[in-house]
Amino acid sequence: MSRYIHLAKKIRLAKKNKQTKWAPFWIIPKIYGGLRKIHPSRITTIKRSWRRTKTKA
């Protein structure tokens, strides 16, 4: 293994990490309106876990 991660790879990994986060809480009333109880993870398009799916970064 290499001693350090190149900056380009670090940026790619940071982007992938941001994509796996839940949507913000204020998005739910904005999209659905009212007081519907929906989990923020339902709105996020890319659902990836470090255990299940690996990236090509």
C-alpha cells in the first residue's frame, strides 16, 4: 500500500462520502408539504455503505 493518498483520490472519496448522507430535514416539507413523516434517507438518490458496495475511486 502507498504511504499517502493522492489529492485527486481524496477529492473523489470526499464526494462519494457527501453523496451517501441523508437529505436535510427541511427538504421533506418542501417536497411533500405539510407534516408528512418521511425519513430523510428516502429522498437521497445514492445509498451506499462502506460495507455493502465499494467505489472505484
